[in-house]
Amino acid sequence: MNKVAITFNFGDKKIADLMHDSINIEIGGSKTKRGKANIEKEESKLIIEIIADDLIAMRAIMNSILRLLGTSYDISLINME
């Protein structure tokens, strides 16, 4: 079993709230045959925990989450202008 926790500090609670709401629908408590991911929010931080059976599954889950987070962040910046 492999486990990793990634913390993103946005420095702004509003942005952290937007990011949490945007990706929580996709990854909040998601589970596959080989892994699962959870997301938590603390003030201006997001904490994403990934648990996977193997490193290949972990990489796949992590890549999906990072892609979702990056896209959500870009869209939130456009909407804040």
C-alpha cells in the first residue's frame, strides 16, 4: 500500500474554497479498484490524500487530480477578473 498527502496553500481562503468545491465533486471520497483519494480543506489550504495499491495507480490518480486542480485554478482566475 502506497500513501501520499499533498498540501496546496493558496494563501487565500476564497480560492481554496473554489478549488475544493470544484474538484471535490470529482475526487471527494473517490475509490477505484486500485486506489482512492480524499480531499480536505483547512483555511486557505487543500490537503489531498491518495492511497494506492501500486505506484502506477498512484501516478494515474495524482495526474488526474493535478489536471483537475490546474484547470479549476485557471478558470477561477478568469472568473475573478
